[in-house]
Amino acid sequence: MATPSEKNFQDYKKAEKKAMELLAEMKAVSPKKNDIELSLLVAIFELHKRELPAANIAKIIQGHLNELVPFYSRGPEGN
């Protein structure tokens, strides 16, 4: 049986897989990376807009970026 931490990670991996599927669909709709980037950011704001002010949502995004940058800075062989 999975621990709560393992279950959280499994849930995250399911969501990540779905996000990658959506990204593939978005690439088929628009070749413009800027369109895709902005629409993904809008989705994050929409996810939180009824509970948090925009500035707090931006802080959430920045916090996630701070966590991801070191991972993606290792280069393709490390990811």
C-alpha cells in the first residue's frame, strides 16, 4: 500500500502525464510557443482566481519556477 507521500507523487505523475498530452494537442492547434505559454499561464490563474488575488497566483508560479529551474538546468542528459 502506498504511503501518503507516494500517493501524492502518483497523483502528480498522473496530472503531469495529462499535461503532456494537452501540450501535444496544443502544439497541433498552434505552432506559436508564445500562444501555448500564455494559455498555460492563464490556466493557472483560472485554477486559483476564485480563491487568491493575482499577485499571490504569480508568487505560486514563481515558486514552482524556482523549484524547476535547477532540475532543467542540468541539461537533457540529467532529465
